[in-house]
Amino acid sequence: MTNQQRIVAVIGGGQCNQEEAELAEEVGRELARRGAILMCGGLGGVMEAACRGANSEGGTTIGILPGESRQAANPYVQIPIVTGMGYARNVAVVKSAQAVIAIAGSYGTLTEIGHALQSGIPVIGLNTWSLSRKGQPDNSIIPAQSPAEAVDKALSLAID
Amino acid sequence: MTNQQRIVAVIGGGQCNQEEAELAEEVGRELARRGAILMCGGLGGVMEAACRGANSEGGTTIGILPGESRQAANPYVQIPIVTGMGYARNVAVVKSAQAVIAIAGSYGTLTEIGHALQSGIPVIGLNTWSLSRKGQPDNSIIPAQSPAEAVDKALSLAID
Amino acid sequence: MTNQQRIVAVIGGGQCNQEEAELAEEVGRELARRGAILMCGGLGGVMEAACRGANSEGGTTIGILPGESRQAANPYVQIPIVTGMGYARNVAVVKSAQAVIAIAGSYGTLTEIGHALQSGIPVIGLNTWSLSRKGQPDNSIIPAQSPAEAVDKALSLAID
Amino acid sequence: MTNQQRIVAVIGGGQCNQEEAELAEEVGRELARRGAILMCGGLGGVMEAACRGANSEGGTTIGILPGESRQAANPYVQIPIVTGMGYARNVAVVKSAQAVIAIAGSYGTLTEIGHALQSGIPVIGLNTWSLSRKGQPDNSIIPAQSPAEAVDKALSLAID
């Protein structure tokens, strides 16, 4: 492991359907194949599927947990970060990444998208939120049609 | 002041145009006339205009600041809360409120909308973000056409 | 209420004995008589006793809560701030104050003493922690023998 | 790397003298030799020396940073966690560890000791703070006379 490894956050619901889990798992696999570290919120759903995928390809996974216990991490998190800060940990999930891939997701994912965009961190979207502001589309979320395209875009747009 | 006073957060950009400032100021005045405490992020733009309005009608204003110093509060904040937690303070701004009024705003406002909706706190919107999820409109942000309507809705929908 | 009111934090255990509760209640009363706003962590024990004292003299009380619900506040908190950030809220309790009065207390109180001293906020102690560093006494906690003395010192040493 | 690796936090000043740096560096080396992951606040002084030591023995280092930028991490941090939460990040530094080794340090270190003890995480001290409460010694900080002894105690007392 070196300081030069890219860190990419995968965000999405703590519960998800089968299609979303497959997208997330493939994103995790592809990140690992490309040598990137997977950052996430450490819980179930999209987070767990992405970690499982990364693990299967020998990648490194980090989960920044909202609660007080590392035991809450999904079994594919290698490095659990325990914050005890609830949803404020969403800020750290995205700020710790050089790019973010959002897969579906609910309001928690929306907060992470907002925190990333506010910090100038690129957000790639797979079937996730879309935004309009004062009646005008905001196209800051960069769409991708497949996990491979999402990872390509994340790694090519990653900030330093 | 009693424990029964409603607390309503006003969220929006730290910079805003004249029209948005007028909306915010009137929201602040109307909240004060109705006896509600105004919660906000304590800085400029929409936050300052709302606090100025509340002050002019004798209302109470609280600003939850991101930085290390109370001196960063706008001059109409009566009770500055100093967090030193940066944008993680956005979580506390909305969780401390029983309803939220969003006026225009950028990505920081979007995070606050997300944190509020995630917590089940009603969000009233004045010319602000609109959302779609997986291609379907999400109508969780309740639209208002005027400051008075926004305050009416905020107070009638406020959670306990 | 004006921006010029002093804000003093009272910190101590969420559970306390009768003697500590009496100290805290008198500190709360004295702060209110002197026109200061009482900041605290919003829960029971020393926090509740101090708020009860302040309330009895018509003072203003603010509680910065660790959890997700304003209902966790003691009944004498007038303005509950809901953070959902667990013990990270301890940082905001002391940073929001211009001086801190520590009454007895356990490890949570110790963290608040540390955060205050790190921020240059004076800490007055009533039967609380004492500190040594590398074998040398650290006298940064200013001792007081009575609630009145503690409040006197807090208000005279309060930072801007 | 596996989920079974122990995680030990090394805490201490962002600035330190030569003797403290040598202690920290040897603690870092010893943790790496024993297969533990080094958690720290990511900055200079004791944190940097410990990371340098761990790196020299092929260990893994994580730095939980207070600011907005990964560039603030010392050059021996392999995995920078960016919180933007200022000193509130101290909570996560210790909660993410299964044991804590405190080396000298100032008030920031004191807050970390307090947060760890509050969470039931063992704290081993090398020439650091000592505590008394209400006039009685509090012996919760477990003394060590050498880096090797500190690491021994940390790993044998580490919680799950």
C-alpha cells in the first residue's frame, strides 16, 4: 500500500435491491482491479456489496461508521473507522475520497452528494439522484451507464 | 422564553441576491411575529437576512457556526453556538429544528435538505432545489410561494 | 436578550450526588442573577441541577444534546440543540462558552476540560479533576471554593 | 490485511521534543512488527514519528485529519481520513482503536485520553498526563516504562 493509491467513496443505501447490489459489487471489484482503495460508510446494502466486490479482488476497504462499535461494520470492511458521530460521519466519508460513486440511494446519499459537490469532489452517478436548482437542471452529478464506466470516470476525474 | 416555543431553521446560501435576501428577511420577521425561534448556520447571505428580520420583530435568533470563533456570526445572531466542526455543523442546524425553510441555496443547503428529510423533519422550499430519484420526481420538499406561506406550513407541520 | 450576554458552560456528570447537585443549582442561580446564559450538555445530573437553578431565577438555558431527540433534554433546558453527534458534541458545549465551570464529573467532563483549555477558554473548578503532566502539576484549572466564587471568576475571566 | 488486525492509536503532541519523537518512533516500529495497524491524528510531532517508525517496518498507518485537505497529513500516513471537523476528530481517533498509547502531549491529548476512558478503551501512558479526581488519584492511565512495554500492554488489553 502506498500513499499514491487513489481513494474512491462508494455511497448508496444501507438497504438496496438486487440490481443495485450487483452494480455496487461490480464497482467494488473494478476499483480493486484498478488498485484504488474503497471508502464507504461501512454498513449494509450498497456499502456491503461494494466491499464484498473489492474483497473478492484483493482490494482494501475502509468503512467510516456512524455508531459506537466496530461490530456494526459489514464483514467485508477491513479497516473500520468508529466515529460515534451519527450522520455527521457522512461528511468524512466523502471528504476522505478523491472521487465519489453514488449508486441509487436515499436521503443519506443525497447529503453525501451535497457534501462532495460542496467540497469540489467529483460525483459519478449510477441510477441515483438528479438535481434542479431554482427550476434549472444542475448537471454536477456525472452520469455513468455501467460500473466500469463509473470507475473509469471516477479515476480519471479524481482530485489530488 | 419557554420550552414550548417552536424552533424553525432557515437555510440558504452564505451569499444571496437581493430578491433572496428579501424573502429571507420576511421569513425571519414572520417567524418572530409568530413566536418561533429562528435557527440557522449563523453566517451571511440568507442566514443574515433572516436573522435581521427576526431581530426587527423582537424574535430570538440562534446561529450554529462552523468555525472556531463567535466573531464569525452575523450581527443579528443573539446566541452563537460555536462548533469548530465545519460543514458537519449542518447536521445540527436542521436536527435542532422542528421544521426547515429552504430559500434558494447551493450545495451546503442541499446537504441540509438531505439531513432534514433523512430525520423526518419537514422541509418547506422557496425557490430552492428540486429532486428526482432514479428518474422519478421526489416531492418531499414542500413548495411555498411566499414567506408567509412558508412560515404557515413550517409551523403547521413542525414535529414535536 | 442581547448579543452582549455572557455565555458560561456548566459541565459535570450526567449523574451526581446531592452535594454536587446543590453546587450546580446554586451556580445556575448565580449565573442567571448575573445575566449570563447557561450553556450545558442538556442531560441530567449536574446539567439538570444547573438548569433548574438558572430557571428559578429567570435565566436562559441552552442544552447541546448528544442524541437525535430534543425529548432527551432535561425539563429546564429552554433551547435544546440536537446534534446527533454523540460525545463529539462536548466540543461544541465548551467552544460555545466564554468560560467554563466544572463541577466534579467523570471522563466526559475531563474531555470538556481538555477541549476548553486547548481553545484558551478559562476553566473554573469546583471539586473536579486535577491534572499533572510529565510529573509536574498543571494548574490550568482555576479552583473555586463556592458557587459564587466560581461564577465571579468565570465572568471576570470570560473571553470575548 | 485482514479484519483481524489490531488497531492501536498513538496520541501525543503535534509538536514534540527529540526524546518524545524517539519514543513514538519506536512505538510505531514495534506496532508494525507485531502486525498492528497504527491509528493517529495524522499530523506532525508524535504522530509523524510514530508513522515513520511503523512505515520503516512495513506497517499500515491511518491518520484522521482535522482539516479539509489530505495534504496536511504527515508523509508517513498511508490512509488519510479527511474529516473537516477540527478537534471533534479526536473522538474518532480513539474510538477507532482497540487500545491507545499516549506519549507526553498537551490538552488535545488530554481530550483523547478522556474520550478513550469514557468509551472503555484502555490507555497506556508514556510520560504523559496523570489525573486526580476530587482529590483522589485516578489510575486509569496504565503506565509503561518503555515503547516495548507500552505496545505489549496495548495489545494484551485491546478490546474487541
